[in-house]
Amino acid sequence: MSADAVSPISRLTKPPALKPGDKVAAVTLSWGGPGTFPHRYLAGKMQFEKEFGLHVVESEHALRCPKWLAKNPRARAADLMAAFVDPSIKAIISTIGGDDSVRLLPYLDLDVIRRHPKIFMGYSDTTVTHLACFKAGLGSFYGPSFMSGFAENTGIFPYTAQWVRKTLFSTDPIGPIEPNTAGWTVERLEWADPDNQLRKRKCTASTGWKFLQGNGIVTGHLLGGCADVLEDLKGTPFWPSASDWTGAILFLETSELAPPPKLFRSWLRNYAAQGIFNRIAAILFGRPGGHTLTPENFDAYDHSLLQVVRDEEGLSWLPIISRMDFGHTDPMLTLPIGVRATIDCYQKTLTLNESAVS
């Protein structure tokens, strides 16, 4: 299936590209991670500035304690709106995820986002804000946050930095996406111990992505997020419409809470009941999150995908790629929401056909 004939993505604005020296706002939209572990946030800020030559400034409430932030979703939303309005800010990046970004939705002004398009990036609970940007007509970026990704122990993974550069700094077509081959990690080293920042996490050998099924060559626009968080948005005005899903390449990943495969399967059945699997062009599934999971556990998630999509819905032709390098795994890709991509099931390739920035 191709998305050529559908228009929802043509309405998305591509934000201006970043360049060295630009100012980036750090916003805390959910859990107050920077106030809890300031050394971890500072490590991410410093490594980010050094790697990309950018200047980071915190929003008004970004460093507040978690209890205060939990009581003040309106203030968190106001920080985001202020960052969009400020002409000196060229990009906005989440400090960390959490579990209650959905509480910001009543306080977001989509007209502000629409009138002031700029790069917005984060993952996990930041999925909520990505769909708000999507509804406002802005393409955003599912990628690293300051405390997770940019604060990686002993330095940012080269693979993570590579895809941030290709996605946020260049107006050339992004091109083929290659799997990470240098090993991946979900090892948990407690942030409460500052000495852990100097310990490199243990990596597991990379075996590449897994093409579960699919035929031919398909093209569509990227749309998705963290599966756990997307459950918060079903039934709200921020859930994508049927036309938004038509021709989409749905990307999903699971959080560090490692939701059981049976629960993941029930979420998938809701997508099926909405008719989404009959509309989309393909599915990308990130390596399941959670430090308690081993590669042997991943088979159960793949089985859930195949059980719902192939066995129950009869969509054996729909391309599904699993165990991909995005979401709650490191290093991670940056996926630009709304950008058109092509999956070649014969060559087993994924290509982003255009730039994500203007």
C-alpha cells in the first residue's frame, strides 16, 4: 500500500534544521528526573552540548522536584508553550519520560505549536506530546532525551549521535537506515549513584533486525510511539483519525516496565478492532524494553504480533520488522514522525525517502 493518495501527512510542517550554536530548550513534561538526579541531567546536557555544538537552556520549571511537577501539569504545559513561542529557541527536547504527560493535554495550545514550528524530540511518555504536535500539523522526532540517550554512561553512543545528526541537522533525504551492529544494552545502573556515570554499560551482541513477514515493496509515513503510552490516548481527540492511519508505517515499542506479551497482544487487538491494521502499510517494532528481558523473551512479543496480524486478521502480506533499534534500548534511532519511508521486503531494507527538516 502507498500513501501517495492520502493527504494528512502533506499538511505536516517540517521544522527548520539545527545548526551549531543554536539554542535548545530542555523541558520536563512528566516525571521530575532532573530534580531527582541532577548529576544525571547535567551529564546529558554537557555531553549533548559537546557532541552537537548546541547551547541548552532549561525551561522555567524543568528542574523542579517531582512532587511539585506532579501537582502542576499546567505549569509543565506552560513551559512547553513558552519554548515554542520563544524565537531564540530552535529545538525543544524532553529531559526524560514518565507516566502522566496525558494530564497536559487540556493545557496545550495547538495554535501555538502550529504558528511556531520547531524541532521537538523525546520518547516514551513524550509520545503524548508527539501526537499533540501531529494534531497541530507539526512533524516531530521520536528519539533520545537528555537523561536517557544523551546522558549515556561514558558518552553518547556513536549510533545515537549519527542518527540525530542525519535527522535534525541535514536537509538531504535521510536515506537507508542501517541496523546497529556494535551491540545494544538495557543494563540498569542506578542513577542514584553518581559513580555509575563513569561505568560503561554491558552490551549484548547485535543480531540485526528481524523481518517477521511481508511481501513486496511498500511506502508510507511514520506514525506511532510507545505502546504503553498510546493506550492513554485511545479514545481522546488526540488519537489519529482513520485517514491519518491510512498508508502509515506504524512504529511501536514497549517501555522499561516490560509489559507482558499477553498484555501487548490485547493492545494489538484494539488496533485490529479499530481497523488500523487494514489501513496501514507496515509495522516497525522496537526491541522490547526492560532490563529483565533477554533475547529469548523477545520471541513471545514477535508471536503476539503474528498471532494478531497474521493469524487473527489474515494479513500475512503486511510487512513487520521487529527487534529494531528505537525506543527503550540503547543506542537508538531517531524516527521522524510523518516522514515517508520505504520497506523493501526482498532486499530487507528500510529507507527514509526525504528529509525531516527544512
